[in-house]
Amino acid sequence: MGFNEILEISKPRIVVLLVITAVTSMYAASKLVSGAPDLNYWSYLHIIIAGALASAGSSALNHYYDKDIDPKMTRTSTRPIPSGRMAASNVLIYGIVISCISVIYGYFALNAVSAFFIAVGIFSYVIIYTVWLKRRNTSNIVIGGIAGSAAAWAGWSATTGSMDLLGFLVGFLVFVWTPSHFWCLAMKIKDEYAQAEVPMLPVVIGMQKTAKYILGNTLILIPYSLTLSLIPNGMGIIYTIIAIVSGGLMLVYHYKLTKNPTSDFAWKAYKVTAPYLTIIFVAVALDAAIHIPLF
């Protein structure tokens, strides 16, 4: 078991994405919430460590549980467990230990509310998505998206020690975005999911209907993203402009996907959809730093 294998089961790209959502939420809360304390570098370091450990631990547990279906899919067949580079028991121990450490670290280094949301993120990804829903229901990734929201909520509450309406709405952006993002990927690798008997949406209802679901979800995401600007003491002009432009670009590609519901175009739509979350959360932080109220 080497460093490369540990890095692989930790899914570093997901770690980076979730840490970005947590850090930007933490920063935004410090600027937008009345009476919030000023943060220092240690505060950000703590949320980075706790968030990275939580994401890495839950990803490893996902690798462990999916060890029987990973060999059936080209995309996952070379992972450390199916390729024989790591023993399944070692992955399980690593996942449990790192996940527990993340919650304990969050409790002592941040606060109890932030630690609670870190635990919610781990539980929703490992138990609700991976164990319960992934192999049983097409709603798997929809409900599993709450794991990403939990990262933002952990960051927000790390600053405030509580959760308010704006903080909840900011975090829930991840949940609303997730179906559009993941269903594009599912369309790209539909045949692999079918081979592994995983009931992802395009496997069950076909490519054309899935494309329409993606478009419908994006039509929900765009107005939802703008509600953050409409609530009292919400986001300002900078966020609003970025949300409209980035959401509009997704809308164009997802409309085109309904006209060309192929795996190749789904991959193009995925590449447009994937950066949205980073862009929108950077917009949240940027707006908080240079806050120009919309009204």
C-alpha cells in the first residue's frame, strides 16, 4: 500500500472541490453575517484539514463498498482494490479511521455544529448514497447530493457556530446542481452502469428522457441560484451576474443535449457543468469581499 494508492482511494479531485465549497462558505459567512468573528489563517487551515479528511475517508469507504461492481466497469476496474494494489480490509480501516478523525477534529478545532455537518456529509455519501440508494433507485445521486451541501454548511457554521437562511441556501446550491452534473456523466458511461447493473437514470429511462431531466433540473437551478440575491441581506451584484452567466451557459448546453442525447455530447455538457460549482462558490466569496447590494 503506497502513497499513490492512498491518494487514489481518497479521490483528490472531490476533496479539492468540497474543500473549496467549505472555505468559500466560511469566508462568506465571516463577511456577510452580522456579528461574525474575524477569521485567521488557523481557522481556514482547520476547515481544510477537517473537510479533506472527511471527503477522503468517505471516498475510501465508497471504494470499499463498491469493490464487487468496480471490476465490471472500465472506468473503475483499475482502482486499487479490483486491481489488487490494496487489500479491501486496509481500505475499510483507512476509511473508518480517517472519517472518525475528521469529525473529532472538526469538533475540537472548529465547533460542534460544524462537526455535525461534517458527520452529515460522511453519512449521506457513505450510507444513504453508496450503501442504500446507488444500487436500488434512480434517485440515488439526487439524494446523495446532500453530502456536497454538508461541506458548505460545515464551512458556514465553522464561522457562525449556527445555521441561518442564507447559509442554508448557499449550501443547498450543491444539492440542486448535482443531478445536472452527474446525469451528464451517467449518460457518457451509461453502458458501463448497465453492465454493472447500477440503476442510473439513463440506464432506466434512456438517453432522451435523461437529457430532458437534466434540462429540467437546470431550469430549477438557475432561479434557485438567484434566490440568494433576493432574500434580505443576501448576495449582491457580483454574485448575481456570475450566477446568471454561468447558469445560462449550462442551460444552452443542456438544451442542446435534448436535441443530441448522445454520450459524446453528454461529455461536452459535463465539461461545462463540472466547473459551475467552483465558479459559483468563488462568486459567493468574491461577492462577500466586495459586497455591492442588489437593492
